[in-house]
Amino acid sequence: MENKRFCDMPFAPNHKEAEIESIQGYSEACKLGRKHAQMFVAWVKAQPHQVGNNWIGQILQGGSDGAEKQGYVAGFCAQLERSLVFGIKTV
């Protein structure tokens, strides 16, 4: 996947629209998805009024098709699951 924009990501540092660095294959895409999910969770924690604006749907809808897209989505969702479980355990 070559520098494909996934969506308007206000949680990405220093820019509103995150340009995805060039990644090769499923494994690298998973790592990038996890990284973006971590940034997203921190952003939502600091901006709780943003909840309900379908950011996750927009993030996962963007980008190109293929193994890299599948890896990005898998990594993003896996990290969100980890964050949810951590949050549930602390409530």
C-alpha cells in the first residue's frame, strides 16, 4: 500500500489527515493498525465529546483493498479489543 490516506484522523499527530507510510504486507499493516488504534483511544479519552461520530467506521472504510487493508483493519480492531478489555476490568 503506497501512502494511502485512510480518513480524516484528528488523533494523528501534527496533521489532520494521516498519510499512511508505505507498508509491505499484512504483518506491517497490522502493526500500523495497532499503532493508530492506540492513538485513537488516547484521543477519545481526551475528547470524549467526539464519541458517536463514527470515527472507527470512517477509519476502517478508507484506504486501498488487499492484504495491507485487511492487516490494518485486523490490527486496529485487535488493539481496540485490548483497550476495551482493559477498560472493562478497571470499571
